[in-house]
Amino acid sequence: MGLILLEALLALVVLVAIVWWTMFSGRKGGEPPPAPPPPDSEPEDTDTKK
């Protein structure tokens, strides 16, 4: 019984380590800011009443 609990605890530790690694081990400055739209593009007209 103790061996099963030890194995379950080890599996939980591995799971937590994988989740931590994927969430918090990224770029030093975080994600880069989104790219600005190209200067020659015009905003879309969403007004349907003309």
C-alpha cells in the first residue's frame, strides 16, 4: 500500500513539474508585442447603414 502511494506522489510531482515548466519557463521578457498593421491597409467599414 505504501509503495502505491509513493508512486502516486511521484506521478503527481512529475505532473506538477511538467505544468510548471510549460507555463513559466518561457522567454525572459515574456511574449513579444503584436505586430502593428501595415501602413497601407485601410480600416474595414463595419457600418452597414449607408
